Amino acid sequence: MPWIGCFIDLFMPSQVIGIMTLILLLLFALFVWIVSVLILILRIILVELGVQGAQVMNLTRIYSLDKGAKSRLNTDFMVSTFFGGTYGSTLNSYLWSIGQWTC
């Protein structure tokens, strides 16, 4: 989605994060309304748009900190991202073992 970078250049960082958050909230609102394959496809597109937009925006913000340290900043950013995903998955598995919810 190369147009995400062009979209991000048009707005302030806080505005982009706000827009991406609204997109992800819309996704969660659609989560309970699964009646067709079309809704599923729309949810997939919204997840991709929200996550990619936030990812590019956050990378833009950290690259502006120090021009000479891009590889170190990228390493820190990606390690933090993967750590957050691992922590979220572990927490989700633990909570599911307690609640065992179903859709």
C-alpha cells in the first residue's frame, strides 16, 4: 500500500494516528456483524489500512529523531513491535483459558 505514505504526508502525526484508530474502532464495530463474506473482506481491508497506516506513521516519527541512527532506531522499533505482539498473544491465550468465549 504505497499510497499510505502519501496520505500520511498530508496530515499531522496525531491526526493520522487518530484516523487509523477510528478505522480500527470501526473494524471492532463490524466484528459482531459477520453475516457475509463481503463484511469479512471489508474487515480485512480495514485491519490492513489501520495497522499499515499506524506503522508507517510511527516509523516516520522515529526516523525524524536522529538521521544518523536509522538502523538502530528501526531495530528498537521492530523489537518493540514484536515484543508487543508476543505479549498480546500470550495475554490473549491466558484470558481465553479463563473465559473460553466463543463467537
